[in-house]
Amino acid sequence: MTDTILRTDRLSKNFGGLIAANNVSLNFERGQVHAIIGPNGAGKTTLINLLSGDLLPSDGTILFNGKNITSLPPDKISQLGIGRSYQKTNIFATFSCYENCWVAAQSRLNTSMRFFRPAKKLKKVQDRAEMTLDLCGLSSRRDVLASAMSYGEQRQLEIGMMLATEPELLLLDEPLAGMGSEESLQVIELLRRLSRDHTLILIEHDMDAVFSIAEQLTVMVNGRVLETGTVEQIRNSQAVQEVYLGVEEEAT
Amino acid sequence: MPRITRTLLLLAALLTLVFFPLFGSSFYVGLLTRILILALFAMSLDLLIGYTGLVSFGHAAFFGIGGYALAIAFQDAAVIHLWQALPLSLAAAALAALVVGWISIRTSGIYFIMITLAFAQMFFYFFFESPRYGGDDGIFLFFKPVLMIGSADILHLDSENNFYYFVLGSLVSSYLLLTMILRAPFGKVITAIKANEHRVCALGYAVNRYKLVSFVIAGTLAGLAGFLEGAHSGYINPSYMSWHESGIAIAIVVLGGMGTLYGPIVGAFIIVLLQDFLPSLTDHWQLLFGGIVISVALFYPMVRPACCRDFMRCSEVK
């Protein structure tokens, strides 16, 4: 029996006349790495935005662990255990690397409406922030201003902040975008490690990376799901080869 | 500025303020009282502009409500009991900030500026056109608040020096309170909201709640300043809430340095001293005043280290 962690049912999003996501019905299994691929403008990021609550769907439902989360705001969705990293780096540029992780980790307190005791004294948050730095490989950059870090490091921090919120399901929007090959390998290794005890939904253009860590694949074209299945099934799919894999160079 | 230098400078400034009445004439004690009240008002606004990233253009509304609460409740009273009057003013300002904030924080950027201005104007015209509350003439208070336990006078604000120390105490307490809040988990969240509101929300924080609480804290402290100004001058009128007053508070925060609690104190000194002493130099003092404000805005970032860092940070991010 399969164990579904997240399910979308006829999920749609229109921007005026443009249908960015069109009747997307997908099952995501617990513990698996599920990659979503497709040419630019296929609606992959829109789908992630719908799942994370950054966008409100025009139609359809989203179930997370059997609970309807369709119109919940991003903060509630995050609190339920869905973490998300952004394609465009979305960090606190004026904070140090450590402070970025700190704010992320502090979000798991019951409430941050605490006014009296210094935040620094919260041992649990401190440990979590340090652990996150370690996990995303930025311990040596602890006190560097986030805006002064290299692009690749900012991307690593982006993932680290998501991890500091202790999510069960990770939504990763092009985690490798703009990274050098060295940094890419590190991040792929990190994702592989995370996949042991997390569920990952991954958008990525780097096909080598996708085929090396994904177990399930969904191909999207023009807002629709073209095909979904195991990596083998997708590789052998005639439709996918025609629309996407065959013309990969042009598409990306 | 290294932390130790800053602490020493602040302590030196505090000591000077504490001992000033021993040497200064009562005219200057009164002037200093006015400056410290304005500093408290601007400091409360800095919590919004400098730390939460909310540029409120209607902060004078809460300043005025603090003053009017005192004036309306006690205009005919023979004795103004501090323990009644002060909590009343704070509660009135807090309640107004809760209502105005609850609506305003749903907007951002220029819309937030406009909506807070609109609310302040509503309050302004309400009092301006209410004969019951003195209309544009305002309300006079003939007594200063007193603190009594039983029949024993603990603190009488009649004397200029007592009032001065009460204001200084309020300013220092507010400074310490805000410092504590900013170091606590709440403070981390609001400074993060200023840096990147969207990400704070994505990390699981109910952003609007934090913004609202910040707005209410700032409004309450503005109410405290308004209470002090009303009690000190003995006269409350609608101009307390005018948009000039809100604008001056913004100017003080910007000139003194946003995002530092001592900045608004410095800014208040600059503004009041310029306004008081420039007219003695020339009739065209406002020209001079404008010129100084412009040059400070242009050159300050280059000479002030903290500002300079922010300046470079911004250009790096972009």
C-alpha cells in the first residue's frame, strides 16, 4: 500500500487569460523524491507556489496528510511541516548568515510573541541554527553578512533556512540554479542525505541531477501534467521524448 | 561605533541630563523637557520606521490622543492623579493604535503611508470640529498631575525640575523597554520583517500579528509622549495631531538615524535647537533651516559610520 503525503486534485491557477496551472492532479508518496520537469513556462513554479500558499488556487484542492490546506496562508502551511526554498534567492540580506538561520529556527517556537528574555538565551533555537549551518555547509561563513556571500553560498543558505523550520515535506524550486559544478555536487549530496528522512518535491533543469536522485517524475507542459511515473516510465514515454527530452537543449 | 564607546557616550549624555537642572536655569530645563518629550515621540516612531519597516505618516494621532485623553478626563478636576491619568492616556492611545493598526497593516509601502495619514487627519478634524472638546482652541489644564499615596504627596509635577526628571525617567524607561523587546524573540521577528517580509511569512510567522503588536507598542509610547506634552504645556489642541507633527517626527528619525534608539534623541535635539536659535540670527531663518536639513540628508551618510554601513549594504544588495 502506498502512503500519500500530498495530493492535488484538479488544481488550477489563472492569471487573467493565462492558465498557468491547468487541472493538475498529482500524488506525492511519503519518503520519495519527486521531481517536476518541463520547459520554461510550463507552470512548475506556479505549482510550487500553490502548494506553499504563496498563490491562491483558482480551482481545485490540496490535501496534506489528509488535511485540506487549499486556501491556507504560507505561514500556516509552513507550520504544518511544509518547507520551501525559492528559485530567486530570498534571504535576509542585511543579516549575517547565522542570523538568517536563527530567524528560521525561531519560527518553531510555540510563539515568538516573547518580549522579555533575550532571544540569544534560547538554547534550542541556538542549537537548531548551528545545526542548520553545519548541514548546509556554511559553518565557516557564520558571521558573514548574507549580502556579502557568493551567489552559490546564498543558494545554500536558502536551503538551510528552509531546513531550520524542521519540515517534513520539502519544496525545492531549482536549488541548483546558478551554482558552480563544485557547489552543485555538494547540494546534490545534501539533497540525497535529506531524502533519507524527508519527502522532496523538486523542480530542476539539471537533468543529470534529476535522474541521479529522483524516484518519481512528473513532466509538465503548458500548465498541464503531460506524464507522471517512475523515472523508467518517463524515460520510455514516447510523448515525453517528443515534447521535452528530445528538445531539451532548445527548451532550456 | 564600537559598542563600548557607544555605551560610554550614552552614559555621559545621561549623566549630563541628570545633573543639568542643578546648573541650568528653569527656562532651559523647560526647553530640555520639550526636547526629551519630542525625542520619546520620535523614538516610538523609530520602532515602526527603523525596525519594523512601517513608514507611518500618522503617528501624531496617538501623540494627540494621549494628550486629549488627559485633557478631556481631567479638565474640570481639582486634582489630577497621576496613577489615574497616565494609564488612561496609555490605554486610549493603545486602543486607537489597535484599531488604526488592524486596518492599516493590511497595506504596505505608499498605501500604508497614505492610510495612516488619512486616519490621523480624521482624528485631527474630529477634534478640530468638536466644540465639546474645545474645537481648534483646544483645552486648557490648570493643574499638573500629582502622585499621592493616601494623603502623602509622593511626586508633584508642579515644579519644573520634578517634571523634567519625570520626563527623563519616562524616556530612559522607554529606551530600556525597547532595547529589551528588540533583543527578545519578538524583536528578531520585526527586524526580519523589515529585511524581507515575504520570507518571514514563508518561514511560518503570522506577519500581520507581529506588525500589529509593534504598531500598538509604538502608538502607546507616542501616547505617553502626548500625555507628557499635554501635562507640561497645560494646553492641548488639534495641532498635536496635525500632519506637520507626524512629518517632524519622521524628519527627526531620519536625521538622527533610523534603526538606532538613540538616533531620535539626537535628532530631537538638532531640530528643536535649530528652530529655537536660528530665528535669533536672521529673519530668514527658515531658509537656513531648510539648507541645514538638506545638507544633513546629503552628507550625513558619509560621516556617520553606522549609516555608512547601511549605505554600502544597500548598494551591495542591488
